[in-house]
Amino acid sequence: MKISVGISDWKIAMPPDELITYALGSCVGICLYDSSKKIAGLSHIMLPDSANGDVGGKLNRMKFADTAIPDMLNQMISMGVMRGGIKARIAGGAVMFKTGSDRFNIGERNIVAVKAALQALRIPILAQDVGKDFGRTMIVDPNTGLVSIKSASKGQWTL
Amino acid sequence: MKKFEDLQDVHIDVLTEIGNIGSGNASMALSAMIGCEVVISMPQVKFLSFQDAVEKNGSSEETVAAVLVRLNNEVEGMILLLVEREFASHILSAFYGEKSVDLASLNEDEVSALTEIGNIMSHSYINAISSLANMNIGAETPSFTVDMFGAIMSVPVIEFGEVGEKLMCIDKVIELDGVKMKSNMLLIPTVPSLEHMFDKLGIS
């Protein structure tokens, strides 16, 4: 079964299930994988930083890089994953429109925040396909930990 | 008003009318440019969850062309024109003769033509709102891309994600020559801009 991960969402899966998140634009998809237990997590974050991110007193922790990644990691650890064996693959953070306006370069800010969050958790990044100017769908196979990337006009490849 | 959910019926009615006048004007501009019959539906004011905003008929992956025009001065936000393949083909055939285009491999002229049409339609839209509400609304240079629907919609979704959990847009479906070649034109203002617009129109 393909388990769909929405925008501001994360899910964890084991074989034979797969994880998929569609059409990452400036959002970033983060796959955490433990090869010994074959457990994969996929997070689709929208924004870099949860500071001042609460809406009406509620914080959607799955929306932000700095909260979603540790939460997903903790869930994986609670499922028996050894934290030292976890590796990351990341994709997304595109600049969808070149408007010449720097304040909107949220894709780049998302990439920086995701890398910082992974570094703080001491999770190495094995592969990445980030930035540039196109959208990506990300499919994770928990059997191998490999991530397939699909694009609208640039084909398909594997991380 | 702190977030879109605070809007009342009277606000929705006004926004619908703004969308009606704005996109009516934009459609007339399109009709004049390409010499086609342009049919426009009543606009809908939509409050979408972010997940719903990035999906179209249940999918995020359909390839569409998009022209984005950012607004500034008295109204901040954006106008986003989303064009399906058949619609783009029909528009381009008005300029370059009969042809069916593949959105993923448009040439430079075709990109320029679609960008300019999006730009003219956006300005017609803005001009109509400006005179209606007596506001000075500026527009930045248009920006064009072809990509997955969801990846394009992630742009407004992310900007609104900083202040809430919903996206408000005034959506209008445009049909060409009575055939189902749909295009969507979205006006997406920020919350402070909406408040300002209502103040100007005397509705608080």
C-alpha cells in the first residue's frame, strides 16, 4: 500500500508499504530511515521555524522543520529504532516563481532549517535533491530506504 | 478580524462581488485579445485547508501553467492564473494558428504570450478592484512556470501557513468558446489587506 503523507504531515511505514508525498514545491520532504529494522518515516514540512507559529494558541508541530523532524524521530525510536543508525534523504525547497523578491525565498529557508534540525539530532544526510525551480513528488521504499523523485517535466530518478 | 475564519456573510458577499467585477473585467480583456467567446462563472469565495488547496480533483500532480502576479501598496497578496493544457493550446492557437501544445515543452514565444495574457488579465482585475474601492493597488512583474498543480499552490499555502491554517481565495472558473477548457483565476489577499479593503468599502 502507498501511504500518502499530506502537506504538514508525517507518517512512518514498514515493508511492504511505501510512503509518498505529492508535489513538494517550496516545502521540503524529509525521509528518515533505519536499514536494520527497515522502518522509514516521511515528513512534509511547510515552514522553517515554529517560533511564533501558533495559531489561536495551537501549534501545528507537523508544519515546521524544527518540530516535525524531532517528533517523527521520537516516534521511530519508540518503535524500536536505534537512533544512531538513522540516515536522512531530503528533497524539495524549490523556488517556484522567480519574482526577484528575496523575502519570499522560503524554499531556501526551509532547506537550511531542515539541515540544521538534522544536524542538531546528529542524523547524517545520505542524499539530497533540493532547491532549483521545479516541483517534486517523493516516494520512499522502506525495503531499501531509497527515495524516488518524480517531476512534471524533468523525469524521474532515485536518491 | 484576525483570521479568515472570522469573516461573516456580509464580507463573503462583498468578496464575491469583488471577484465578479475583477474577473469579469479580466475575462473581457482575454476575450478582446484572442477573439474568443469567454464564459465566466460566478466566483466562489473559498476557505481551503492547505491539503485541499494543493489538490485538484483529488490530485496534486496534474501539470498546469501558472502566471503569478504579486500585489502591493494597499492590497498585498497575489493573483494566480492556473491554465490547463487545452486552455493554453486554445489561447496560443489564436496567436500562432492551430496547434496543440505540450505544456512541458513550450518555446520562448509561447511562454511570453501566456505570461503577457496573465499579466493583462491580472491588471484588468486589479484595475476593477482599485476603482471599486478607491484603492491604490500595485502589481509586480508577472512570473511564469509550468509544474505540478500542488507544487504551484504550495506558494500561497506557505505564505498563509505563517499566519493560519487556511487559505482564502476568490476562485473563478473561465471557459473558452463554450468548451470545457477551464482556467482558474485566484485572488489571494492577505488578512490585513482584506481588513483594509473592507474599511475602504465601509464594512467593518
